[in-house]
Amino acid sequence: MSLPSTAPPSGPSNAPPAVVCAPRSARPVLAMFPGQGSQRAGMARDLVRFHDAIAVPLLERAGRTLGLPLAEICTTGTAEELAATDITQPALVATSLVVYEVLRREGRFAPGAVTGHSLGEYTALVAAGVLDPLDALRLVRVRGRLMAGVSERTAGGMAAVIGLAAAQVEAACRDASRHGLVEVANYNERGQTVVSGEAPAVAAACELARARGAERTVPLPVGAPFHSSLMAGLEAEFGAELSRYRFTDPHTPVLSSVTGEWVRSGEHARELLRRQLASPVRWVDVLSAARSAGFTDFVEVGPGRVLSAFARHTAPGATVRSTNDVRRIATLIHESSHREKDIS
């Protein structure tokens, strides 16, 4: 979970250069897939209207696979219908997959590497050839159900701390621990860090953060302490589910939001998805690794513009685009088509 970016630009990273596939152009693109929090009512409506030959079959097949009316949920569903975690997750992944397929088929979009913010990592793994699209949707459906179950058993929550260094947020969490468990869940950018845990401890950590200079703290509209050790009890059950699916080695390099480093193999990707439930999202490290590998062109593939804002602040001077609406998608299709012609 994350809020729109607010932080000033950070300096260059000293992360070691990543080993990636040879770029197809002088400016290889990093495709970034959004996570939970980027969903919105009607997020696939214009995709179905303007790209029906791609969007409709994909959404209908996904819906049949999961036993959910995904086409209706993603086009005419209300914000309240999308609020349930076990619905949000497959709906967001399905919509992001539609956007990616539109770019790929109509614009010959071929990123040099891919990454995803938490839930978005599943979409990234599909784009990299690690996971079958329907298998990814089956997994996020189970993931959503398990995470929703935690919200029923635990009075937890999350909040974004704006305008305070991550180290100070970590210290606030330690000092608030007498009220219960609270930990950093998302290192989104230098000026935005998300905390997660038991509700009283989250409230105490936010109070301490404001007292120490945070510009503000914003409770996030979730009912579970995502990316905290309170989710660790799900790892064994979800790990068993992950073992049922085939993971192949990526044909496109993947940066993991669990480690901020490159995924080494299909088996490595499987293990990272298991760990992801209770591990913080290291988005600052993801973007630093991308910059160290020479990426200066970032495209957010799916609903929302949160990741685009993070990239603008973390990688000043980079070219950053989103696909939040069909106009932006059309522009990117045009650019990708011309780029492909220039390469060939």
C-alpha cells in the first residue's frame, strides 16, 4: 500500500550494477506494475471500450478461471465492491495484465526489465515469462483470501508517514512497541514510509513520528497489517499453494520488491513470493538498482500513477510515463511502435 509521492529527489545510488539482458535500445524501459491501493472503480471500462478485442477475452477468461465476474467488477463495479482484499487483488492484476497485453500487441512494447510493487510483482512475473497469467490470477485469489482472513482475526492497520527519514520511522516503531507490534511495511521513497501492525501500536508510532518532525501521517484504508510479521503465519500455507504451480526462469530481468535485487531464477521467484507476505516492500532499493543498471525510462503499466511519482522523485532526469488512461496508453503505443521500427 502506498500514497502518492511527496518526497524530494534522492541522490544517486551506490548499488552494484545488475546483470541484465542486453538492452534492445539505447534507453531500455523498466516496466513497473502497481500493487494494492492503485485500484479504482471502472478501471478497465475504457480498456474494454477502446481495446475490446484484447480486454474482453482476457477478462472473461480470467473470470471463468476464478469463478468471479471480473469483467463486471473491473468495468462497472463500485469502490465498495473493490474494497474487499480477496476481490481487489485479482481485479487489479487482471486489469494490469490487460494494459500490458494492449501495449505488447498494439505497440510491440518490450521492456528491458520488469518489477512490481508488492502485488504487482505477480504481474511482473507474468510479463517476464515466469508465471502463466491464469496461474498468477489463481495465486493472487488465494493470497487475497488468506490476507483477508488475517484482518478478521487481528485488529491491525497501516499508515503512511510523510516527510520523515526511514531511520526515524524505524525508531518510532521501536519506541511504540510497548503498545503492540508495529513495523515498517513499505520503503516507498525517501519521504514516504508505511508502517503496519496492531492498531494501537500503529497509532502510537504515528504520534511519535509527528512529534519527531513528520509532515503528517495518513491511515491507509486496509483492514490487515500487510507486510508485517503478523502475516508470517500465512507463509507455510501459501508456500504450499505456491508449490503447486510451475515457475520458469525469467526471459526478461525482474527486480523483486522483497529484496530490491534481481530475481535469479524461477525457484528464486517462488521463494520471494512466499516471503513477500511478511516482508517490507523495498521500493527505494528497486529504483536504485534500476538506476545502477542504467535504466532511465520508467513506465507504470496498470491503473494509477503512484509508482510514476516515486520514479520521478527517486530518479531525477528520467523519462517517466503512466498508463492510467487510454490517452496515455495510445501515446505509449505510438512511441513503442516507432522505437521498434528504429531498432529494426
